[in-house]
Amino acid sequence: MTGRLNSAQPYALGLFRIVIGLLFTCHGAASLFGVLGGATVEAGTWPGWYAAVIQLVGGGLVLLGLGTRFAALISSGSMAYAYFKVHQPEALWPLQNGGEASVLFCWTMLLLVFTGSGALGLDRLFAGRGRSTEQESATQRATVTV
């Protein structure tokens, strides 16, 4: 059973990344454009507008699996800032201060920093393309030296 679960791990991680990226993107879109029942924030206001831009762009990149580690790092940091500067001064626990989403997004994005995009991401597509180019170059060098 463990072998089957381990072989499915990249796909489960890829689906996890897609869902988290989609949810994070929706938060940004709701704040920037007022879609999905969200209230818009005024352009350029600190920190709300900048957080919404990070959510929209970072979430989109995580969703696509493109630059996942970097996008997730920036996104995680923005959610840590949101929790400690906006929510935590209201009360200690996320349940009391309304910061559950910030905490969950912070930790899930941090997890993606360390795990990468998993399967089904554009990161893997480009990494595979780079490896095949390196392998072709190595083969050509080996052929020339023989």
C-alpha cells in the first residue's frame, strides 16, 4: 500500500497545489475586482491592495505550477504579514481574530516552497525540456570527442 501511495504522491501534490492556487487567486480577484462577493480595495492602498495583487499573481503562478517555489514564498510571507499585523493584534488565536485563512494559506504556501509543484505543473515541463537539452549537448560532446 505504501508503494502505491508513494507513486501517487506527485499527482496528489499537484492537485493540492492547483486547489490552493485557485483559492488564493479567487481571494485576490475578489479584493481587486469585487467578483465572488468580495469587496474591492482602493488601488494602491497599503497593505490591502498589495496583498490582493500578490494573491492574484502568486495564486495564478502556483495554480499553473510556474515558478511555484518563488511565488509560494512571496505568498506565504504576505499571509504571515497579514496574520501578525492585521489579525493577531485583535486576539491570540486565529479562531478568535478571524485569521484562519491567513494562517492556512501561510502554511500551505510554505509547504509548497519545500515540496515544489508536484506533477501537472509547468515547472516540470520546463525542467524536463532543460534536461533533454543538456542531455543532447552531452551526447554531442561525447560524439565529438570519440
